[in-house]
Amino acid sequence: MPASQMRPWKTPALALSVVLAGLVLPAVASAPANAAPAPAATSTTSAVTTTAYDDSYYADAIGKTGASLKSSLHTIIKSQSKVSYSGVWDALKVTDQDPNNSNNVILLYSGVSRSKSLSGGDTGDWNREHVWAKSHGDFGTVTGPGTDLHHLRPSDVQVNSIRGNKDFDEGGSPVSGASGSYTDSDSFEPRDAVKGDVARMILYMAVRYEGDDGFADLEPNDKVSNGSNPYIGRLSVLKEWSDEDPPSAFEENRNQVIYDRYQHNRNPFIDHPEWVEAIW
């Protein structure tokens, strides 16, 4: 992110309402998933982002790097409310709502806007994609990593099946139904517009789940074909994607909605993209 770029953030206190496209919606309503949070005082100096949460939510992490930063962020974000797997259906209809059509959600890998009512397992439906594949840590759909909204996104059923539990890397053949995405026998490459989203979701999971709460210690590595091990790759590629595709308004708003309405924790790499390089 250029050092001169300014990024908007909500203040920590919930506003009484938000205004979008001329409509006034309650602050806890199903806000469109790419609505930019209300501006707050922010600045960037030497490519370091400052947000309204630095003096409160992130206070114990500011100024740290490496393992110390990762440990501090883990302590901060592991305090969260949990959503049931059935509750994920309704949550995604809010977090990933199409800003141009409140009846639809935006599908992660294809970018297609699809009716919220078409949630299920049939062709033409959308379902719940675990960006950190369930088998990479064997957590299934259990409440915790299996239901963490920070890495669950709506995806076309068939595209989700093609991705399966593959690691992330570049190359392969075009994915039918997901223009701009590619896959081969052991990896999946999402479209350019969400490459950074994918990277930041994966790295969130690696910080949130450190093996101290009964779940596997999830970690990125620089391999593919990780299988059922609690690893996902390739880290070097994910770092490139995070740098090349900085957080969008859609991603920022999604982070805010999860924090305000559901889990009450944040993805720190959306708030501070520079922390990716500071840790890895």
C-alpha cells in the first residue's frame, strides 16, 4: 500500500446509523458487504497504517514485530463470540451482501452475484467455502475454526468442489464458472480481485489458531499438497497476493460487520496489511 494512501475506518463506538446510497439503515442491520466504514482519523507514515483501533483493540500489538507481534495478535483476536455452523448461512447473507442488490451475495471465486435464497448443495446454489480447508487441521465444521466467519465465504457449489482442499498457488487451467481462477492437481489460484482477501484470511487463521484451545496449530508453509496436515501453502505466494491486492472496501466492511455484529474480533491483516511482512 503506498505510504501516501489514506484508509477510512469506523470509530470504535457503534454509530446510531450508517448511510449508504441515500438509504438510512440501522447500524445492526444487514449492511451491504462492501460499504466502506464511516471515516475516522487515520494516517500512514513510512507505509505503516494507523487506525482508530490502535489505541484500544490493538494497543498491545503496536510497535511489535515477528514472533512477539504474532503472539500479541493471537491474544487479542482469540477473544471472540462463536457462530454455529447453521448460523453461518444467515451470517454470510449479511457479511457478503451484494452492495448493488440486497437480495444477493457475492461469490468469492467467481465474483458472481447470486440470490441469497439459493444456498444449498445443488448445481446453481452457493455454499459455505472454508478458505482454510477443513482437512488442513481436521477441524471439520466444529464451532471454532470450522465456523469462523473470517475465512468462510459464499462460493458456487461446483467451483467450491473444484477448489476442494487444494493449497493456493499460481498456474493451471481455467476454472469453469470462475473466470480468472485457475487450478491444477495440487493448487488453486483465485481471481486477481480476491487474491489478497484469500491471503489475509489464511494468515488470520494462522494467528488465531495456535493450538492452545483444543484445535490444531494452523500454520502457512511454502508447499502444496499439504493434505491433512495443519498447514496451507504457499506462503511466499500468499505474501505476494496480499501486497499486490490491498484491502478493498468490500473486505474492510466485511471485517467491520463481523466485529460489530457477530464474532467481535477482527482480521488484523485487513486493518494493518504491513503486519504480514512484519511477521512472515
